[in-house]
Amino acid sequence: MSDWIDVGAVDDVPVLGSRVVQAPGGDIAVFKAADGTFFALRDRCPHKGGPLSQGIVHGHSVTCPLHNWVISLKSGEAQGADQGCAHKIPLRINGARILLAASALMAKAA
């Protein structure tokens, strides 16, 4: 098995948006920031489990649609006074393709 799994084209993810990758270990949200940087997190807010993929992307953060927690796309950590972490998924861009770490796709979300 390869260490990296191709999950789609970079053009499949809109700027300031996301796409969900269904994985045995739980859904993963792949985000694209305004500057074209890609990030991947478990699609689950650390607060109440809200779908981060449905949140608003701003800078290198996403705001959870349920209770407005702001989560860093770089680290998965909640920002401000909030505490918690959405698990970060290793991601690579290879040409025009998005690759996620195979081990992260299989691992169960904590």
C-alpha cells in the first residue's frame, strides 16, 4: 500500500471552501484558503462535533457552523479562549492532485 492516497484534483476544492473525503477512520475535510494553501482536518469540531467542512474559511482558519468556534487550519487547534483540537491530517499536493497520508485515512478519529 502506498504511503499517500490520491483523493482528488486541486480544482475540486473551491477557494475558501472544502470537500469531504469519506474514510474508514472518519470523514476528513480538505480546505483551500484564499492564498491557495491546502489543509486537511478531521471533519469534526472539538467542541460539539460540528461539521467543519460546512464552516466559513477565513485566512488559515475555519469557523464551525454550530457554535462559531474558530479552528486553525494549520494546527487544528481552537483559537481564542476556546480549547480543543481537530486532528490534522498530513496532506501533499502532487502536480494537480491532492494526496492524504494513508495511515491517517485508516486511523479512527479520537
